[in-house]
Amino acid sequence: MRELAYVNGEIMEIQKAMVPIEDRGYQFGDAVYEFIVSYNGRMFCLEEHLDRLQRSMAGLEFPSMERESVRGAILKLFAAAAIPRAGLYLQISRGVAPRNHQVPEAAGQQVIMTIRAVTEKPTELRENGAAVITTEDLRWGRCDWKTVQLLPNVLAKQKAVAAGVFDAIFVSAEGVVREATSSNVAIVKDGVVVTHPLTTHILPGITRMVVLGLCRELGIPAEERFFKTGELYGADEAFLTGTVTEVLPIVKVDDTAIGTAEVGPVTRRLAAELRERARA
């Protein structure tokens, strides 16, 4: 098992991987990315991640890239690393060109990847739930495209760390609950799962999609609709969904206990079912 990097077709040790100083991803955040994990040596939801990658690239008007070539590069790196529980980061920038706000006609896209062993969330968080805070949503208007423009997310996460909690949830000026810094958010009220609808204000999370599918299969009512902080504070249960986060219970928001301040039955069931499906 080796932690490796991939730079435009070449696989190498991560420490040897470099990108040019005038890469537009580095200078302008002009890049998109995906993060894909594996369970028991098998990539989870690879095709869904590729779907979202293509949508993000189209949103930024990147030149099209053969899906098969991207898939092949991912699988090649995954096979070379041979890490059963791996996290693979893929980034595609518009390319390298002299610094200019105007998009160059032919910069040549840069494809870089790293693969490492997944750092699991502490068992205590999964068993007992996490505390989070809310913060004003200051991000740009196309959060549905998975770009590397993540500075507001970084600052919000650091605010949560400074407050001694797990994460921060973005809330609009009108009080609408959006999503966390790297996860989607859902609440449970009277047995019904509620999560923000797919708009330009949230990322269409792969795990969010899988969990909604599980709700349909298991007969758990689910709604995609807007909800505000009052509903969040008054929920019976709440949880985050994400590629590494999986289904992570929330038991406290802004010092307000959610439900009984313990992991609820719906959250616990969905977390177990997701793990079961991912490991199958």
C-alpha cells in the first residue's frame, strides 16, 4: 500500500508532485474537484462522482474531457496505491498560462490526483453525535458546482474548531439552513427526514443522494424543502451527510440540544444502512 500522486498521466510519490506556478487553479481557483472513497478495495459511487465532475466542468465552461480517460486514470492510480480504504482527491484546472483574468484559448487542462488512506471520524462522534455551530453564508452563488473556491468553507471550519465543535452550518441572511462546510445537512421531525432542495446554494452531495434513496427503500418519509434555524433547533434529530462524513449525528447546534441530545433512531438506522451498502 502506497500513498501516491498523479500529475497529467504520471504516477509518483506525493512529495515529488508539483504543479506550475501559473496554473490557473492555483492563481484563480479556476479548477474543479472530486473526492472519492473506497470500501474493502472498491470505489464507492464512482460513476456518480464522474457525473458531478462533468457538470462542474460544464458550469465553468471547461473544454470537454473524455469520461473514459478520467475513469481510467482514477482506476490506474487506485490500483497502483492498493489501499483498501482509500480517499482519492481529483482536481482538474483550466490549465497553465500567463496570469490574466481573461480565459486563455488553449491552456491545456491539468489533471492531478492524490490518494491516501482515509482518516476515519472518531467512533465517539458516530456513537454519541457531534456539536456544531451556525454561521452566515458568505459563499459565492454557485455552490452546486464543486470548485476549489473554498476559502469561506475553510474560515467557517476554523471558526467551528475555535469554538470547540465539529463543524459549522451555513445559514442565509433570511435564516435558511443551507449545508455544512463539507457536508449536506438533514433534520428529522416526527419521523420525516428533511433536507435542503437541490438549488445553486448547495452542493448536490453524492451521499445525500444515496441517503434519500435509502429513505425511499426503507419507507422513511423524506422531503426536499427549505427550512430555517428554528426548525433545526426544534428537530427531533439532525445529521450530516458526506463522502467521509457518511451519516454523522448532530446532537447540539449553537448550544441548543437537538431532541434528547442523543443519537436518534432514524439517524442511527440510516448510518448503519449506508455502511452496509458501501461495504457490500
